[in-house]
Amino acid sequence: MSDLSSLARRALAALDLTSLDENDTPARIDALCAAAALPQGAPAALCVYPEFILAVRIGLERRGLGAVRIATVVNFPDGSSDVARAERETRRALGAGADEIDLVLPYAALLAGDTATGARMVAACKAACGERVLKVILETGVLGEPEPIRRASLLAIDAGADFIKTSTGKVAVNATPAAAEVMLEAIHERGGRVGFKAAGGIRTVADAGVYFALADGLLGADWATPARFRLGASALLGDIRATLDGTTAATGSGY
């Protein structure tokens, strides 16, 4: 097996296959479930809007993919400072059957100097999640500079996040290696006890390899398993499939 094929398998196992399009329909979500059924394996999770959680559960189970986790988004994409809203959305999503919650941190409040609201929101949503996974989206493209990204990372970790995630995929700048490095350094500083998710703009196996290399270099070659490392994307699946099949991927414009 080539190094690129090995990387493609690693990326597939870590993939949060995502559809967060305002025009999503049940038919498109069912097609997403069908796309997850690769002969070489399955993604870690499917990430969709809360209204499609049940459709994903049905679509995955019909294809023998009941072990694939279902993720959804809350406080999304605006990153409101309304803690009660975020907690309410989290509880509803969990009640609908979500396994994992991707929560947008109130990043504008953080930039304005308000760290307390973000800490309260993360803590409240993690309390609602219990043993289920809480990923906290920092929106690093808006935070911009290393210091606010580091501050947001440590805030989320210390408040109870299971993962910290780069981006919503809904702003001009999403995942970047520079932001990922700051986040991974923060994770290392806290003992490597939480996971990392890069999301937005990851389209090729080579793109994914950049983030794996950062994680391997900072946290060790055995750290970046699907339990601690995810890639949020849709277009990436096409290149993974093409790499594993030995064909040429079609160009996609996905998340």
C-alpha cells in the first residue's frame, strides 16, 4: 500500500462527513449516507443540521453503518452569546439522537474581552452532553491572530470541551495550518486530553496530511486517532475514494 493510500485510509477513519447547506433536503441527506458506504471503510461521523438527525440514523442503519456517529451543530453559525439558547439547542439535539455536538463558541464576545460567557456556555453544554462528545468551534478565521486563538483554545478546554474545532465553514477563512498549530499546542499544554478537529476547505488527501503531520509532530504518532482527531469536510471524500480506487477525483466545492 502506498503512503498516499495509507493516508487516505487514515483520513477516512477520521472524517466527519459534512452537509451543512441551507438547501439540504432529505434526499440529499440520504445521498450523504449512501456516500459513506465505501468498501474500504466508513467515516467517523456524519455532521448535519439538527432537523436531519433522524434521517441520518435511518439512512445509516439501512446501509449497515449503525456504528457511524451522528454529529450536529448548535449556536451555529453565528456564535451567539445566549447561553440558554445554546444549552436548549444542545438538549434538543441530544434528544433527537445526536451522538456529538459541535458548538460555536461566542467568538465575538471573546474578541470583545468577555471570556466568562464562553466558559459558561461550554460548561453548560458539556453538562447537557454528559458522556456524549462536545466539540467547540472557535472560528479561528475570525479570531485571526495566534493569541486570541490560543486564548479561545484554553478557555474551551478548561471549560470541558472534548474537542476544539477550527471553523464553521461559513466564513471567509476557515481551517489553516497556522491556526491548527496554535490549537494543537494548546492541547499539548493541557496534556493532550482533548481532541482536535479541522474543518472548512480541506479538499484533498494531501490537505488532510498537513493536519495529521502537525498533530503527529506535536502530540506523537499515536495521538491522532478518530477518538481525538477529526476532519470536517464533504469534498474530501471524493479524493479519498479516488485515491483508494486509483482514479481521478472530481472537483467538489463542499464544506
